[in-house]
Amino acid sequence: MISPSAKQDLFLHLGGRLEERVPLAPLTTIKIGGPAALFFAAQSPDDLVETTALARSEGIEYWLMGGGSNLVVSDEGLPGLVIVDTNRKRFEFGDCTVTASSGVALAEVVEACRERGLAGLEFGVGIPGNIGGAVCGNAGAYGCTVGQRLIEAEVWTPEGRLRRVTPDFFQFQYRESVFKRSKGLVLSATFAVEPGDPEQIEQKMEENMQRRLERLPPPQVPSAGSFFKNLPAEEPGGRRRAAGQLLEQSGVIGLRVGNAQVYEKHANIIINLGGATACEVKALARQMKRQVASKFAIALEEEARFLGRVD
């Protein structure tokens, strides 16, 4: 709970831009979640830094949201401050680089590179979410990741320092970085790109998008994306084992709890049939994990995150 004095201080500092009881479901790709007790749309790096610093000083629990993918928000909502990253101050190209603020959509960056005949980020076509979340979660597809293309980033550390850092700082792992486990903020990121053949770039993007469309739900079907992480390769240098394959072989296709259901074309996707709750999603995820553990003696690890209390 937020104390009356802390709440008053937030309103004094943030004024009319601070809102109360804002529904969060529309801001997530799975369309689930109750309201935020307090809500603030951060439109600049200064907004992000100042608001998070203020929340810390007041002892207010806070959550940062970007594009809303890979998230399942509590049905009760979130009792503290939700900061939505709409920071789009920077979006510029240099010599074989592209720099974008944290609130710019990854898909927008990928498309802008295509328009300029710049290669390197084609794997990102169709991946939902913003640059900040993509870096923190080391987003990727088809064997390529954001971390592999990152040159540097401007960050606000959990210790309250503004820094420019190189990829080593993030300690990237599969769908992980040091910021996914802390309260650090990515303010902007610079990626390596290179001149390429426009037709080849477009062809690669079309191929990647077609692969997604064949197996993933269409945009109008709410989901959180891949729910479980793929598993490490069985041999050094090999490809990761797809969690979806293990799930499919465990017979989870079509499993349903309430209005949450395993997608018929991809066993690692949970979709919202309409009115699904976070509790239903969690119950379904538990059942999926149990069936894989029973058949393969393997414990799957969630890629999607639950925010707030979900029983």
C-alpha cells in the first residue's frame, strides 16, 4: 500500500500526469490485468529517471512496462506505481549504427532499417515490445539476439547512476540480462547494422514473418508470446531444444483452464479466449509444466513474467 504522505508527494512532483486506477489489461499483449493504483507515462529519459528515483526515495513499489509482451498482470492489479515507458526522444542513424530510445518499438527500428537498406536486425521482424524491454530480455529469434547486435546503451543503474555501457555490462544470457533481475533502466540503445542488398533484406524479413504467421497467433488473438524458455543444447555448440516441442510431445495442445488455452498451432503459447484471468493462465502454465516433468523429467522455466499477486 502507498502511504497518504508518499502519494501526496508523488502528486506534488508529477502533477496532473499522475493518474489513479488505470486499467492495465489493454496495455499488455495478453489483455489481462487489473488496475494500477498509480500510473505515470514517462515520455523522456528524465521522466524515467526522476520518477523511479522518486518512487525509491518514498519507498513505493514500482513496475516499469513497455510494450506489454511477456507479461501477465495480476487480476487484482498492482498496488504501487506503474511507469509506462513512452520515451521516444531518440531515433537516429549513424555510420552503420541505429540508436533508439527505450520506448521505441523494436518492430519500428527493424522496418526503418529495411527502408534504408541496412541489414542485421531482420530477425526482429514481428517481435513485439519496445527497445528497453528487448535489451533487458535479450529478445531474439532464429538464433540471433538483440545482445549480439548491441554496441552500447545509456542506462540508469539500480544504484542511481547514469552510465553509458557496453554489452558486457548486461551479462547477456538466453532471454536474460542483469537488468531483468534488477531495477535498472535502459534509456537508449545503439545497435550495429551494415549496408545490405534491399531485396535480400526484404526477402529475409518476409521469410521470418511467414514463419511466425504459420505458427504464432495472429495479432488480434491475445497472448504473452512464448511462455517458457527453450532448453540448453544437449551438445556444446548445438541448438537449444525447443520448449514447444517438449510441450507438444507431452500432449498439452488444447489444454484449457477457464478462458486460457494452449494455442492449437504452438504448444508454447497460451492465448486468452476472452475474459481469461491471470490465475487461469498460471494454473494452465502449472499443468503444462507438470506434464513435461512427468514425461521428460525436465523442469521448464517461464519466459513470461507474472506481475503482482497471482495465486
